[in-house]
Amino acid sequence: MELPEVEVMRRDLEKDVVGRRVKSVEVRPSKNAMRVIRRHGRRKEFSSRLEGRKVAKAERKGKYLLLTLDSGEVLVVHFGMSGQFIRANKRVALPPHTHVVITFQQGGDLRFVDPRTFGELFVSAADEIGKVKELQHIAIDPLEDTFTWQSFGDLLAQRAAKLKALLMDQKFVSGLGNIYSDEVLFAAGLRYDRTSDALSSQEVRRLYRAIQEIVQEAIRYRGTTLDDVAYVDLFGKPGEYQHELKVYGRRGLPCRRCRTPIDVVRISNRSSYFCPQCQS
DNA sequence: GTTTAACCCTGCACGC
DNA sequence: TGCGTGCAGGGTTAAA
């Protein structure tokens, strides 16, 4: 799950979960459920900090979701590759790989489901949240006002790394993963292996605009749902951006702009899709 | 400083 | 049909 999917989830939670009070929390008996709450030694140490608390705020930092409680504590959520939140109720059977079930006083529940268990949930004390390492190093968010093309250009000039790796680096710019970084590079007309400090100011501008456009478009389409581990929104509904993808997953298919077959390379064990004609 | 490989998991598509 | 292999949108770490 990348920025657009996390943001869609955040908005859904803001509408449907913020304001509800937690009645009970069940961390499922499986070993993997403990893996998901790996920072807490015991199930109870996790659940008791949520029980009786009201969800006050739903925020996002990069690919992390922060649910602030009326106690001031924060439920930090990272979805990893296959994590998801699903709203349901006790009459609906728990799907496989459900690790945590949060039941609300007003009825209904919120389930954290994650087959690959790269996702994580943990509760942080109010005064500790600033010290959480993973959150501290998260770079500027493309949706923030402070993300300007000038500041972005400075950052690019300070590094000499390949664009694909840099776009995926959460310490450089937050929220982009493998799908959207490929889409951004296509929209900018830049190859994955271009070096960041060797871009013209026009190219910097194109890259900057592409990031904003792709992220905003993907949110508007409510995220990308591929058939692998399918992302769905809070209510189980898939996104629509997969129909808009220009390069990701389209190996050998004609480029939507120039008809040249889309090519793919492997960079540090991840696929990068690009159009050899449109990107240079 | 930058890049690579390996690792953490499960499930699915694919080829033999 | 069954089985092994590779691959999947996350991130970290050590080593080159």
C-alpha cells in the first residue's frame, strides 16, 4: 500500500471510525498476530491501551497511519505489502489472516488483516511519538504545501542517486512505492536510471509535477487494486487506478502514448517498468 | 555516499 | 495433478 491507498483509508476512517469508542480489542491467538503487534510483549499490553478510548483523529505520515486516541496515545499502523483494515461486525466471519479485531461500543468492528505480516500495529505514548524512529526519518510529503519544485530541486541536486531508487526512498520523499514511482517516471518522461543531480531544471519541474499529478489522480481513483494481494478500501471496495496505469505491470504491452512495447528491468530485486521510447 | 543481496512472511501463477 | 520456482505494492541491515 502506497501513499494514495493509505490516504484513501485515512479519509474513510475519518468519516467512519473517528468519534467511535473502543469496547474491546482481540489480538488473535495465532503466532502471526503477535508478529503484527511485535513491539508489544503481550496481547494485553496492546489491547488495554485501546479499550475504553475514543478515536479522536486520523492522520497520515508517509505510508503510516496515525490514529490518535482521546488518551493522547497514538495507534500507529503500517500496512506493509498486504495489510488492510476492514469494517465489519460480529455476524461476518473473520477472513483468514485476521490478526486484530477492534470492536466499538456503538457497534461494528475494525479488522486488521495481513497475509504476509509485513504490516504492523503498535500503540505509542503521546510523548513518545516524536521518538519513533521510523516516523522521524520520513521525508516531505508530496501533498504538503512545503513541497515546492524549488525545494525538491535542491534535494535532487544534493544527491547523486538513480531516480527510481530515490523516489522509493522514504527518507527522500515519502509515500511512493514501486507502482507509483514507475508511473511518476513515465509521466515525467524520465528513465529509472537517470541520476538525480544531472537533471535540467525543466526535467526537475517535470518530475515534480508528475509526482503531484500521479498521487492526486490515484487518490481520486481511490487507489490501485491489482489481483495479487488486492488492496480494498475500508468497506472492501477495490480502487480504480489500475485501469489508469501507463507502465506498471504492462510488460510487452504497447505504450499508451507511442505504442512501443513496455520494457521491464530488475533493480535491487524489484521490477521497474518503463517505455524505452517515451522515457530518456 | 550509493548500490546490492538477503531477509522478514504467505499465496499464487507458471512451467515442467 | 503435483511440485518446485519465482514473484508480489513494505522496509531493514550488512557488506561491497
